[in-house]
Amino acid sequence: MVATNNHTKAEAKEEAKNLISPKDEMTEVTVTTEDLRVPKSSVVNRHGRSASFDRREIVIFSDFDGTIFLQDTGHILFDAHGCGSERRKVLDEQIKSGERTFREVSEEMWGSLNVPFEDGFEVMKTALDIDPDFREFHQFCVDNKIPFNVISAGLKPILRAVLDEFLGKKNSKNIDIISNDAEISRDGSEWKPVWRHNTPLGHDKAATIKEYRSTASSDSEDDQGPLIVFIGDGVSDLPAAREADVLFARKGLRLEEYCLEHRLPYIPFETFKDIQKDVTRIMAEDTHSKKSTGKAKYHNPRANFWRRMSSKQMVPMVIARTPVEERMYYWPEFSSVPRNATAIR
Ligand SMILES: [Mg+2]
């Protein structure tokens, strides 16, 4: 019995040695409570204050898989080195039908991998396509001092390595990644997501945006806080759709369907060029409206209602006890969308 225990401890020690540690150059994997907060650099504009003091601060949160990149990093890995595309389709169906949660299914998919990180990454280098206008859009954000953050249901070490590869390390450094983390054994036999939130989605993007809004707004001189833009495409983006001031949804995918079903205002896009055009217009209109009426034009009253309530410590309690699906239908009267509205352009 003792021998077994000793053996187990020795084994555990050996396994721990095989885990990639945060000190490794390749990736950071260990998560602390501090890591789980929205990074401070996402809240405070890392490039200094906005170019114009008259301009309302604007911050962008963008999904990664299917949004910045046209494919899904996880799917590429599962198909090449894990459960395979047939099993993945069955598992995807289980999420759609509600039989199992996104988090349960994701754990099975990531757990099916058996490939060292570096070898898995080689497949992604060739299989991934970046949105053709993303690089230019990112430069537009840097030039206009607009913080751009990735908000993802994926795994941080993968997302960072992909951004480093496709944008170069210097540009990649300008982007904060708010996502789940991972523990990956050195030999690739174990891939384990470290979830950001204890919810069926693993990363509740709505909670992350609320956290950002409440932190950023406490520094705001007026009642409206920064203009929050969210860009997404799929299932993991649905809860966040109601939290942004301006929402972009990739055309023809699940997030757009959801916006139409629930009459949420959104702007459809095909590439980041469309987003750049609209963000430029929105910044100008918002600034003009604020100068002439004292109120920003792009302002989500429902999301800001939550923000004000949360300062009284009430809402976090309510939210914590409310299942994610129900939260999507909360207080529709706070929606600013007319009954017959679809897109806002
Ligand atoms: Mg996506």
C-alpha cells in the first residue's frame, strides 16, 4: 500500500516535470487567480490616451476561431491528431441538441489529442487562413490607439503561438488574449483545458465584458464609459452579444442567426475591411453626437444598467445563480431595438 503510494507520488512528480511550465519559452500554462482577471493593459489603453481628448474611448473585443481566422484551431487539431472529423461532428451535434454542454464536449475533444504542442502547431501553420483584411485592421487599431483584445473559448498557448506566427511577435504583443488556459504534457499525451469560468461554456464572454465595463467605467468622467465593440461568429459568442455597445457578426453564421432570432442590433461583416469602415464611421458619429447632445450615440442601455447595478453588489449575485441560457433572455425590455429591427444598417 505504502509502496503504491510512493509509486504514485513518484509518478506524479515525473508527470509534473513533463508539464510545460510557465517559465518555458514556448508557452505559459499555469493559471493563477490574477491571470483570470481581464488584463489591466486591456483596460488602460496601452498606447496612451485616445488621439483626441474629445473622443470617447473605444475598445474592441474579438473572438478568434472563425472570426480572426476562418477556421477553428481546435477543429484542425482534433481532425489531424485527435478524435477525427467523424467523431467531432457527432460531438458538435451533442452541443447543438443540448445533450451535452460546450465545456463537456470540449474536454472530450481536447482530451483525445495525442501530439506534442510543436507538432500540432505545424499543422495549424498550413491549415489556418487569416481574415484577408485583419492585418490592416490591426494596424488601424494601433494607429488610432484603440485597444484590441482577443476574447476566446479556445486555449491561450495555441492562440498566442498562432498570433506570433501570423502577425509576428512584435504585433502579437499588442494584443491581449482573454481565454481559457491549458496544461499540455511535453510528450503530447495529455491536453487539459484550464477553464476561465465554472460555467457550461468554460469562458463566459459576457462576464468578461461586464468585468471590463465595470473596471473601465469607474474611471470614466461621465455615466457612459467606453464604447465597447464585440466581433464574433459562433455559439460561444451568444451570451456576449447583448453586452456590447456595437456588435459585429460574421455573415451567415450562428451569431448572426441568433441576432436575427432575438432582434438584437448588429452589423454583419464579410471581412475586417467592412469592420474598419464601420468603426471609422461609428467613431465619428459617436463623437459628433456627444459634442452636440452630451450623449454618445452608440450606447447599450441594458448593458449599462447591469453595470450600474453591479456597483451595488446586486447583479453578480443574480447572475451567479442564473444559468447561461436563461441569462440570454433576461429583461428584454432593456433592448434598444425596435420590434421589427434586424441589422442596424
Ligand atoms: Mg468563433
